[in-house]
Amino acid sequence: MRILNTYNYYLNYTVEQLLADDFFIESIKHSSEESDAFWEEVLKRGIVNKKDFDLACFLLTAMQTKKERISPGEVSQLWEDIEIANKTTINKKRRKERFICSFIAAASVLFAVGFSLFEIYILKSHNHISIENVKAPLFSSTDIQLMLGGNKAVSLKGDTVKVSYKGNKVNVNEEALNLSESTNAGNQQEYNQLVVPFGKHSMLTFNDGTKVWVNAGTRVVYPVSFKNDKREIYIDGEIFLDVKHNEKWPFIVKTSRMEIQVKGTSFNVMAYARDIDQQVVLVSGRVHIVEKNRFKTDLHPNEMFVDNGVTTKVRTVDVKDYILWKQGLYKYDSERLDVIMKRLSRYYNKSINCNVDVAFYKCSGKLDMNMDLDEVLKGISLTAPVSFNIQNGKYIISHK
Amino acid sequence: MTESDDNEELIEWKKFLKGDDRAFVYFYKKYIDILFSYGMCFTADRELVKDCIQELFVNMYCHRSKLNSTNHVKFYLFRALKNILINAFCKGPHFDSLDVVSISYSTDYTIEDKLIEDEQDQVRKENIIHVLELLTSHQKEAIYYRYVEELSLDEISVMMNMNYQSIRNLLQRAIKKMRSTFSDRNFSVKISIEKDSRYL
């Protein structure tokens, strides 16, 4: 911006000169107190002829074009098309690059080992980190991991594990977790986290009686004991909650993009931070959703809130379909095949690739995920024109 | 565009180049309206414009490792969209000769009603729109970049594939034409900038 005492710079400026001046254009299009005061002074001193100034302003505003507008419906349709096209294109590219990637992956593991020492050091020096900034464990495990205070991790064996907090004790599958004196659940300030890898499940019970069903590939962060003013947890993944009612003690679920505030209800949240879609489905009671800086909404029972990254929608659904995963069932209604496969891949912790020509088939049905993956895929190949084969432990779904 | 807005945008651009998909969503949401109305200045075919915007964003997403850092995202997006539109025109049924392909810009003008204070201004408004309609397609396009989207002269010369001086002359001639409509005698326009009337 021009230094403001150089009024004389504009001495006897003509309409043409004003309209060729960046500062003039900016002042009129995005006026600020500073620029208004500047031009007021210029006019008061007669440095620029007022008629010229007014004419320049008039012409500038006259040059605004009539805009053809895109409708909100078109905006979200176009976004969906872009997402689909992105996935298709990336898939094609990926097949070529997979070979190169395996080399890079090996190299980055070496890097990570060096980096972890540094990371732990930094974490220790900050005592008050907010819940959403608690770091995920650096190394993923094929077991369910319970991270206690002081960076102590406990691996829990088994495909489904129940973890519950009672007073100062932590129970795993109804048995008290044997903790040495120095590492109990951690002090009041600290967070614990439960990390459930793909292919596993867990159920978590908090001190206040709230129950959380944790789906595969999910990380839940929570304080050792809830603060007096609110009960707050953070999730990256999918959970179903049955929140113990307490009018004066709000329960808040944070995800990478939203904050869900409740008093006592049961609802399902699917919000994997690396997915673009996030959704909340309410079974009973009422929830209030606040999205980062922009959107607030109240949800009623049998409603689903979806944020696809660009727009948000609320629609009525059959909530039973969305919580069937608790019993190992999965129901889908005209869902894209690649979305179904992504879910199966998470559940069974197997790599499943959908060929592009079948990825966008819409399928409806119900799967029993207590059966093994081959059985489930056989079931799908009976109803849709697809077949599957296994190459190097990876499932590939292609056209029949 | 304000400076802090510019900064925020460059930070998002860096995040995007590093692989952050949320930054990609940010640019889509921020620019979809502007890009659409810009595209519609070259054709009346809404579907074609949407297809081209889709191609633009898919290219951006899938080839992000090949994208350069830019210091003006809007300029990058405009230029990319215009190139895609030109390619689409080449392939389409509109062109069957091997002439140099150019697409022509056209638009309607409007003056926001809140700026018009009385009937005399109404007449003036009609006059100026009449003059604007008489400008050449090149002049209209340059005016759009300069006064609506506020690109720099350097950026405009890249957009229009013309040198800096030609762009200056083009703009100057257009302004002169508009200016000549209003002799000093009949012009005492009343415009309010913001809501106050300090310039009246």
C-alpha cells in the first residue's frame, strides 16, 4: 500500500489515470477506514478534481459484469463427480507407482525410527495439550492398544476387547489390569487413548457409565477422568455411544471437523479424519452439531447428518442400518461398491481393490461380517456381476 | 483481495501440495462460483463449463506433485480453466478449420441497483451499459480481469497472450471510450461508496 502522506502523488490525476492506479482500484473495491480517509483528504485539498473522482468511481462500479451463477445443487453434484474422477484417476496411477512405493516405504520406516525419539521428547515438554492434538502412537500394531499416561502402551490380545474404567482401576475383559505403582492410569490432567486396528473391535466404558462401541480402525482419546464442567472425548474413526444422561454435565465428541454436543442420548458417529465424508446418526435424544467455524445444526432421532466436505445435509434414515456393525452386520442401500469394499477392508484388515469398471456399481443388501471374508465376497458375487480373486494376499474385485 | 486473505490462501496451497485433501476442498469451495461465472463468459453451455471445471480440479488433484508453487492461486486457476476451455473448443464441433484457435469473451453488464440514487442516474446507467456493450471482446475481457477480478497487468498479458504494453493500450482505449460518453457538463453523478455519503 502507498504511504499515506503522499497525497501530491495524485496531483491533477485524470479519470484515466485513476483507473490505471492499483491503489485507487483497491480503495474503491475494498474500502478501508485508512483508504477512505486518504481519498477524503485528497479531495478536500483539491488535489484531484471531485468530478473526475466521482466519474472514475462510477465507471469502476459500472464495469461489474452480470454473473452467471451456479446453483448449490450443481456445486455439490459437480463436487461428487470430481471426487469420483479423482479416485478413478489415482487408482490408475497407483498401479504403476506401487512398485516404486514399496522402496520409499522401506526408507521411511528407517526415518521414522530416528524421528520417534525426537517426538517423545517434544510431547513431554508440553503438559497441557488439547484433546484433539494428542498424537496417535507412532507405530501401528495389529493388536488393540491402550495408551496410558506417561506414554505407556499396553497391547490387548483378542479380536474384541472390553475396557472399562471404574474409580481408579482399569478393567480389561472384566479383569483388573495389572499396573505397576508407578504407572497407574495416569494423573488427572492426562489423556488415555484406545487404538483399535482394522479387523478388531472394542467396547469402552467410562467412569460416568457412558458406553462406547468402537469400530475397526478407530482411535479414541479421553481424559483419565472427566473434568467438572464437561465430558470430552476425541475420535478418529467410527463409534456408537450410549451417553449416561446428566443435564448439567454436557458430553462432547470431537472429530477432525466437528464437535457433537449432547446431554444424554445414543448415536453413531463415523468420522475417519482421512475420509472426506463424516456422518452422525441419532437414535434417541437430541444432539447439537457444531462444525468448525461454519455450521450448526440440531439433530432429531432417526436423522442423519452428512458432511461431504463441501455441503452438509440432514436426512431421515432407518437408524438400525447404521448401528448393525455392533452385531457384526452391515446393511447398505444403493451404496457404491467401492464404499462397501472400503468398509469390508477396514473390518477384516485385508487389502481389497475394486477395479474401476465395477467401483461405481450401486448395491443393496445385508452382510454378516461374522463369516469370513471369502464367504462374504462369494455372497456379493452371487448378487452383483462381479468376481474376486486373490493375488499376493490382496483381494481384487473385477467384472465377471 | 486483502493481504491476510492472500496469505491464508498461500498457506492452504502449500498444505494442498503436501497432500492435504481438506485444502483441496477449501479451493473448490472458494473458487467454484467465480470460476463458473468466468467460464460462462466464453460460452453459453453450462454443462461444458462444468465439465471443464471438473477437468481443472481433477488435474489439480491427480498431478499435484507436478504443480509449482504459485503466488497467486486465482491467476493459476483462471489460466488453467481458460486453457482447458480452448482445448474443449478445439475438439468440439465449433471448429473445423485449422485457424488459430481463439475463444471470445462476452458478457452482460449490470449496475447494482443500490448504487443508483435517482432517475437521472438510471439514464446514465443505461448510457454506460450501452457503451460497454460496444467494446470489443478483447477490451471486455481485459476489463474483466483488471476491474472485476483485479489481476495485475503482467498476469493479464499472460492470460490474453499479449504483451504488457498492448494490454495497457487496450485498457486505456476502453476507458477513453467510456469516458467520452460523459462530458463534464452533463456529469455530476451521485454514488455512495459504502453506506455514507462523504463523496457527494
